[in-house]
Amino acid sequence: MDSVTHVLMGHAMGALAAAVAPEAGPAVYWAALLGNSLPDVDVPLSLLLRRGIQLHRTYTHTLAGAAALSATAAGLLAAAFPGAGPGQLFLWTLLGCLAHLAVDGLNLFGVRPFWPLSGRPVELGVLSLTDPWLLLVLGVPALGAKAGWLSARWVGTSFLAMWVYVAQRLRTAHRLHRELRAAGHRRARVVPWFSGWRYVAETAEAVEVGRWWRGRRVLLESFAKQDDPRIAATLADPRVSRFLQEAEYPVALVQDGEVVWSDALLRLRADFRPLRIPVRLGA
């Protein structure tokens, strides 16, 4: 998710922590706030190591990484708030980190939380990288409490309300997926698009990309399955082999003297940059 959502989540969870454990004082608020943003420390670290953002959503976005970050942060917070119990500080920091991993696993980019035991990704694809309704659910109570026209307890409640919204998104995604399968698609993925939905689905003849508009499905693109010898000739290329191992909905087009492979699902990711592997044709 975007940084603003993580900060708002941390603020709401911190308010909830302060209400649940008032004896710990403000320390648990800061523990929860910090925990909700802590896994993204891999972004400045990656830039510092001149790796671009290659390290993002890697080591710190795992259960092992969350535990290590939480222990470190809890130690620092215990030094700053000696009256608070280190156990509670670790707990709320860890819960914040886990909440961060959970929402990151709800969009198309996903996380690999079980590394190093397993590299299997968790990627449910029910939230956009920036979800406007989620920002409202978390942001309005935060602003209202700051302005004084809402009680502070609404801030903590908003953290619980966001998970009700997530549950509703999961139910809607499952319903739309059943609709696609009932329409005769062999397989399909329902994909978040801000607060709406798009989809990629495969039939016997094509891979389709579409969206829902006012309750109706609208086809946006269709990639026909082609029995083209030029496409077949590229299958021996090791780059294409590697691509096909990773792509979920591979499609191939012949364009400007090249065979261009792309993943139809990646066309719906928030960065709008589908994976493309061009292969030049022989003379």
C-alpha cells in the first residue's frame, strides 16, 4: 500500500493500543504507529545501497523480518519510555508490522511472508495500491479527532472498520470471480482498480481484459490465441522460457518485426508496466 495508508493505519492502531493498554501510556501508541511503517525501511535501505527499490518487499516484509524489526524497535522504545513494559512494546510493534504485511498482501504486488522457509507469495489482489475508500475510512476519523468534532475513540474504531471494508472487498471479489466462471471462462482473476474492479480471463479462443461498469462487464481488450509459426519459433528462446514460467496469463503479439510476449495480468497492475520480452525474428 501507499505510505499515507500505512501511516493512517498506524495512527488508528496506536489509538486502539492506547485505549486497550492505558497503563502503558503513550509508548504503545508509538509502538503501533512505528510498526505499521517499519517494514518499508527497505526502501531507503535499498536506495542507500544503490539498488533502486530492488530490496522493497523482500526481507523486511517477512514474518522473520517483522519479528527482528519489532525486537529492535521495542528495545529503542523501552529506552525512551522506561515506564512501559518491553513485552507490550514488542507486542504492539509486532502487531503493527503484521498489519503492514497483511494489507500489502491484499494488493497485486503481494509479499512473501514465509521466507526463508518458503518463497511462495501471498497476493490476494482485492485492494489497489491506493484505495480511496480505505483512505476515507482511516482519514476522516483522524482529521475529525484532530479538529475536535469527533471523539478520539473513533480513531481506534476506524482500524477495526478498515478490516470490515477489507472483508467486504474479499466477498465482492469472490462473487465476481464466480460470475466470470459461470460465463464460461476457463480461469479468471478479479483485480482491484482504485475502488472498482477489472478482470483478466481466459476462454478457449482468447485472453480477455475488462472491467465492471454500473454492474455490467465491459470488454476492454482481447488477445486471440494464435497458431502462428513465428510465435512458435520463439519458444526455444531461454528468455521466453523463463517468462512463461512466471507469467500467469501470457499472450504474444507480432509487432514491427518482433514477437512480443506480455502477461495480461500485469497490464492491470498499478504501475501500468506489463512485462514484455521482445524477440527479433530471423530473416
